[in-house]
Amino acid sequence: MSLSKNGTITSDCKLTSINDLGLWILIDDKEYFIPFKDYPGFRESSLDQIFKIRYYPSGQLSWEELDIDIDLKALSEPESFPLIFRH
């Protein structure tokens, strides 16, 4: 019998602030801004849904209820990732 789990979350991830422009997330002592203008899927979401964030060591943020996934590289190097958001 195997007790191993796939996708173990090992890093600390916190939603630190939210306002009408977007939200800020702290991961391993680095803060990232997610602007609502670039990620409109968050605009109609409840706070409860937004707070249900998961961070995977591969650098992926995920909101399963909202069907939103964001790679940290897209937040730290937005010029390298042109956004085409479909909801």
C-alpha cells in the first residue's frame, strides 16, 4: 500500500490584501499583485472563493472553485506572458 500524495503543498501562501484594483498574495516572503483588469474572473467572485487559494511548488496558484490558475512567472514577468483571458 502506498501512502504518498501527489501535489503536496510545501510553501506558505497568504492573501495579504484586496481592494477594487486587485489582490496581493505573499509567497515565501515575496508579494505578488494580481490586478483585476488582467484577471477579470475575480471581479464577480466572493471573498470566500478568493481566499480558497492553493499554491503548488511548481509555481502554480489555483482557485479550484473559480477555475482560475496562474503561474507565478506570469505575475513576476508579465511582459513575457501576453494575457488572453477567457471565462
